[in-house]
Amino acid sequence: MNGSARRDTIIRLAIRNLAAEEVTVYLEPWGEELPMAPQGEYVLVGHGPENGSGFSVDYHERSIVVTGWTGSTVQVFSNGKEIGNVTWRPPVPDFDPPV
């Protein structure tokens, strides 16, 4: 196998809203806003390079920001159905400055 060959991975992440109020899930860098009902759950499935940090998740008082990793694409599921902008999510660009 060539050492420069890209290896892909799949990462699944379940996020839940245990609050009594709706929260907004922001999916970055695509700028999507997905409202999540109280006691709701989304399952994110990321496809991308094996190297990288995987998902970044930031919790705020009324929102959750989920960011994909460089080269990844993401699907979001609620109750087994894909939601959000299912027709356009290009791979995450490389935001890391060169070393």
C-alpha cells in the first residue's frame, strides 16, 4: 500500500437535549441551524480522513455547535431520518495554518 494513500474513517456521535427547552444545533462550517426539541436526539455520522481531531463539540446555554474535521462530510439523523441540508455539504476545508 502506498504511504500517501488516504485512509477514511466513519465517526458516529449522538447528541441529546436533556434541557426542558428547545436548543439550536449549529452544524459548522456549513452554517446550518437545526432546532432540537427537549429530550430530542440527533445522530451525526462523519465521513472523512482518519487523521484529524474528529468532531469538535461546544456546548452553550441554548445551543450546541458541532464542527466537522478537515476533509470530512457530515450527515445528521433524527429518528432514523436524515435532516438538514441533505443535498449540499461539501468537505470541510483545511482551516489549520501551515506549520
